Amino acid sequence: MSGKVIVFAEDECHLVWGDTIGYGWGRQNERTEVPIANVKQRQTYYGVMNLYNQEFILSPYEQGNGASTVSFLESLQVRYPDRQFIFLWDGARYHCSEEVQTYLTKVNKG
């Protein structure tokens, strides 16, 4: 089965727009304000590192949850249709969600 299994280290990060710091052009000695509609707005990224060849894959999602996790796993299956995966991941609640468990049971045929 050599070459048929990919071992991925997987994790997510959640960026909040208010966490970013930027620069812009403005008049000297005059504060320039940029209105932000929602400082709580977040962007979630799912990422995996192939532990054999160090290939890194990153995908944006609206949030970290069971549906996004399944969507990310499905995108990896499309990318590597003839491979099996082993995931090393943390204990995020949505990794163990009913949605993810149902998906994995289906994919692994029991």
C-alpha cells in the first residue's frame, strides 16, 4: 500500500478583523479613521501539512464547525481521489461532531 496513504497534520486558525494592523496614506499630523462595520467578523482557515513531502494546503471557511470540517475533508478527497488519509489533529469539538463522525463512517465504509 506504499504511496496510497497520506499522513496530514491538520489545524484551523480563526482571524478576527480587529486583530489586523495596517497603514494608509493620510495628511501628516492628522488622524485618518476608517470605519469598520463589524470588528468581530472572523475568517477561519483550515490547513493541512503532508508530513511526507511537506506540501501545505490552506482553505478559507466562514467558521470552524462540523460542516466546514466535512467540506474540507471532501476537498482533500477530490484532490487525492485514490488515497487514504491519516489525520493528526487537536481536540476541537467539531472534529468529533456527529456530522464528521457520519462522514467518516461513510467514507471508511463502517
